[in-house]
Amino acid sequence: MRRFATIVLGLGAMGSATVYQLARKGSRVLGVDRFSPPHAYGSTHGDTRITRLAIGEGEHYTPLAMRSHEIWRDLGHKTGRTLLTANGGLVLSSSAKTSRSHGDHFFANTVAAAQRYDIPHELLDAAQIRRRFPQFNVADDESGYFEPGAGFLRPEECVSVQLDLAEQHGAELHRDEQVSAFDVSDGGVTVTTDHDTYSADKLIVAAGPWLPELVGHPFTRHLTIYRQVLCWFDIEGPVTPFLPENFPVFIWELQGKRQGVYGFPAVDGARGGLKIATEQYDAVTTAESVEREVSAAELGAIYEEYAAPHISGLSSTCVKATTCLYTVTPDFGFVIDTLPGAPRVMIVSPCSGHGFKHSPAIGEALSEWAIEGASRLDLGPFAMSRLGLN
């Protein structure tokens, strides 16, 4: 049986960051994924992901985002590949909003985080938003938080870069290999796949929507999988107003809707479309049973309810559409903690739809845990005990 210092299960956002950081530090690491990342079966795909520094889900996330931006820029410098584009981010809300963004007080929390960590930002009223970004059909009582350092990431490129660098630093990566089980003993951890059996001192499980089936009860009660739909709508007129230099990434807490809407500039030019999505928490699914096709009815509903009323200049023609999966906890927070009764196993589910931007810092923290026994980053807010898992 071949032995490693650390085995990482899942090579998406968190897994790719972790194997890179471990390999960079000279640790003997094996990474295993049932597919060949980057792929479109989990949560790490879709061309773009929003990144922002002031985090409305809670101030304790902001140090993660700040460190992640440093790592993204370092990776881009090392490889010459564009991972992070800071074209600005706009959060829109009002006292009349009825939608929720990963919990209550998202807008106020965002502003508070920016003030606490001295993150450059502006607060805009409706008139100022209309002058600067006339593409948004804001109501008179809506206001905005604008963060110039926010922007978007290219998730597939981010995963590819980190996996490439991990292999260059000596990591062993097994693609298209499915894990069936892992066992823990005083002497280490054993992982069984459909190809072989391996052992290690430490195990990091970053399997995204496949995590519940790997770790089983009681996690299945606290990690719920929801299908999300991503749409790219054509632009009716000139593309210039929607290019990244003129149009920010945005998160909009809407009035009269259960969910808000978020979106991106036309990152791929005139025919690439404008990516728009909402967040859906109606139908529970699994990574295996999810319906991956997007119906015409779904596209029509998203355009009519979330795109056309709020963004001027979008056509009803959908350039492309895809689905992804959210793995959601009851409080929309992350789970990053050792498995109860098994201190050699770290369960990593930075999930609930806002994890990707934090992945480099989390990967760094996990490498410190695996090599040094503890992370310099405070992982306490992500402990399982808050969910009754201990």
C-alpha cells in the first residue's frame, strides 16, 4: 500500500488550492477526483465567480478574501494567466427588499466589514447609481455599496493553474478515480478507490456535493444539495456599456422577490452574453440525480422575473445555460473542521454558494493544518459544533 503524508479527496476549488499549497511546501500529497477537473459536474465551473473583500455573510470571512486576493495575484504573476479581474462590485439593496442573500443584514454587514478592514468603497444613492451605471433599473429607495477592488474570477482557469503547479511541485494527482470509502486508525488513514488503496497521515475531504455520501450520517442532515441555473443572455445593442471596464459584478437584494439576482459583465465580448443568475432553494437533489439540462421554461422565467425588469439592454435570447450545485448548511456558513472522533480527517465544505473566492486562503490554512498540526487562520467560526455535530 502506497503511503502519503496527506490525501485530498476532491480537486475542485478547495481541493486544487490545497494540493497546490501542500506540494509547494514539499509535502508528499495525493489528490483524487472522480472526474478530470476542471469539470462541470459539481460547483466549480460556469466561467466566472464573483469575488469581493467586504463579506456580507460575516466579517470573519473578510480576512479569507483578502488573503485569497493576494494568492490569486501571485498565481497570476507566476503563470502569466488571468485569474482575477478587479472591475468593481456593486451591492444593491433597500429597506423594502424581500430577498435574502445568505442570511439577514447582508448589505449592512458588507458595509461594516469594509469599515472595519479599511476596504475602499463608496455608498451610492439611487440617483448616483443611475448616473454611473444606467444599465441598472433601480428604484428611488434603493441604494448601493460599490467596492472597486471586487470583481470576478475564472474558476476553470483557477483550478487548472493550481493543479498544474501542484504537479510541477511533485503532487500526485489521480483523475477519473472514484473513492468508495476511507478508514481511520491510530496509525493513519486508509482510502479505497475503484483503482487501488492508499494510506496517509492526514486526510482532507473536499468533495463538494459528494461530501454527504462520503461522510454519511449525521452530515446528511446538515448538508443539503440544491440545483442552480446559470444563464447568459444576449445584449440587444452595443456591448460597450456591458464590458468589464463599464459594468461591475453585482448582487441585488430585490423588492417583491424571494431571491435576489447576481451577475457579471460581458467578459467574453459581444456574443458571449451577460451572465445572470438567482439562487434557488426549492428542490433538493444530489450530485448523482440532478437534472443537468435547463428547460426553456426555466430560461423564460429567469429572463422575465430577474433579467428584463432590472437590467436594460438584455435580449430574451439565451446564448447558453448550465447548472451547478450548492451544498448548503442551515446557517449558510462553511464547515471546516476535523471529523468527530477522527482528528486525522479534515472535513471541508466551504459551501452555500459563496465559497470559491475564499479557496486559496482555505487551501493554505489546510496545508498548515496537515503539515504543522494547526492553521494560523482561525477556523473556529467554521466548526461543526455550531450545527450540533461534535
